[in-house]
Amino acid sequence: MMELVARHRTKFSQLLGCALILVFAFSDKKLEHAAPFATGVMFILGCILVGCAMVGRLWCAQYIAGYKTSTLVTVGPYSVCRNPLYFFSFLGGIGAGLCSESLTIIAVILIVFAAIYPITIKTEERKLSGIFGEAYSRYSANVPRFIPDISKFREPAEYVVNTKVYRRELVDAMYFLWIVGFFEFLEVLIEAQIIPTYFSMY
């Protein structure tokens, strides 16, 4: 079961994103009416987090793309955190939720992340431990699992990037930006009363 969740996490996350956008499209936003200043601050903060997530995921991809199961990467973002891709995905998810200006959507994202990613991380750790053995054990003992420790940062003067795989990662990094764009486009349609609303959410 754990391996099944880990294997299909990306597809599930994409389906969740589509479902949230669909619900958003036909919902009246109570919080936006009650506290427009607060939702404005939420949107700005969300944009900052989405920007950090995109840059962070590209930074991670620079080091890990094409090397995930062949080399134990311990430099760059992987020197401060064992799962920086998931950390930046978390920031992106929360950022997209904030840009929706809906507490309901933020709560759903938090719940789903808490349900899926701890399982995914543990599954991948077992796999990496089996591949790299003692080297991964030493790495795990020195580098935190999820919350980055900047004091441990180190990077090489040069690094060979797998350009073909990295190019694919460029598209994946845009995922959060597309969600924010959809939210804003749908909000314009809702405010213009082009799309009817059937639900209410905070």
C-alpha cells in the first residue's frame, strides 16, 4: 500500500489540483467578502511561496535530475535536507492554496500532504538505503529529513547536469504557477458572473 501511494503520488496530486480548481470555479468565496484585505495579503504571500517553490524545485532538479537512483546526491539543496523537492513542493502547495484566498482549500492541501508525503518519504528512504547502504545511513544521520538546516550547506565548484532530464523538470516546476493562473482566471469569470456559483467556502 505504501509503495502504491508513493508510486502514484504525482498523478494523485495533479488530480487533486484539478478537483480543487473545479470546486473553486463554482464556489462563492465568503472570506473574500468578509475580509478583502486579509485575502489580498494571502495572495501576495502565496505568490512569494509559489515563486520560492519553483526556484527551489529547479535548484533540486539541477542536482538530482538523472542521478536519483545511480548516485547518492549530498550537495546543494541535498546538503541541507534529504527531501528538498518535497519541501519545496509543500511550499508550492501552500502558496497555491493561499493564492486561492480560501482557507478551505489550504486545509485540504495540508491534510492531503500530511497523508501522502510522509509515506512517500519513508518508502523512498527504504529504497535508497537498500541501494546505497552505509553511505546513506551516514547521510541520514547527518542531514535532516524535511526541514532544511542551512548551517550544513555545501556545494561543489562545478556540477554536471543531465540536460535532457532537467528540461523535463522545467515543465514540472511550472505546475504551481499554472494552478495560480487558473485560480485568477476563474475568479475573473466568477466576478463577471459568467460562471454560476453553487457552493460556498471560506
